[in-house]
Amino acid sequence: MAMAICRRYAQDAHEAADMQQEGFIKCFRLLAQYGGTGSLEGWVRRVFVTTCLDLLRQRRRQTAWAAPLDDALGLEAPADNAFLLSADAADLTDAIAALPDGARVVFNLFAVEGYSHAEISKIMAISEGSSRSQLNRARTLLKVYLLRANAPKTSPAYPNPS
């Protein structure tokens, strides 16, 4: 569970391992605060999510949440979600990891952890509109990344560079 949480927020496996180590340290340090109310798993999950966000905030001081869009910017995302049904877990995990920090964090908090845009705006110190925008951006980029991962190299998903 711990590595799965960290992997969703990290850009790569090394960063996820660092987040996991910090999360375990924080769990052991804060264990006396648990108090026994609610499930231990839920408490540990919350500690790990908070740890991941704290580490991303530290990195945010050097870069912005909303990094410039990559080469996928010029591609239009498809209107339907049929391609998601054919995506395997590895492709989806890779696509999420490839998202810019802000889009990845908002996507994970909203789609995976179940936070509202109001809660996300407080956690990340952004407006609710920015949270919605980052979620839309994440969905669009995920569609593009997944289409590219599953498209033949001669398809329109791979424009001819000439």
C-alpha cells in the first residue's frame, strides 16, 4: 500500500522510494498520536499522502506546480474514454508518473484519494478553479499518453516530424 501511494505522487521509482522511506519515518515518529480511532490503515494512508505532498511542496519552491505542457500540447484529446478500457495498469501508472507535478497531484487527490476541489485548493494553496483546471489538464494528458502508448508508430498519434 505504501509504495503504491508514493508511486502515484512520484515522477519515478527513485523518488517514490524516497517518499516511502520518509513516510515510514513519519509513521513511526507520529504513532503515539494515532489514538486508536478509525482504522490504522486509513491513518497510515493519510500520513503517506501528507508526506508525499510535503515533499512535493519542498520541490515546488524550485519549480511551479503548473509546469509548461510538453509536446502533447498540440494534440487534441479524444472525446470518448474507450481507450481507457484497453489500457493496462503499467501504461496507466507510467502515464500518471509522466504528468507535470501539479496535474499529477490534483489527479491523485481527486480521482484516487477522493478529495473535493475545495479540499485540494486548501492542501495545495491554489484556487478551486486551478484545481479543476489541473484535473482537466491531467485527464487530457493521460488520454494523449495512453493513446500514444497503445498506438502503432504510423498512426496520427505520432505526427510526422517533417
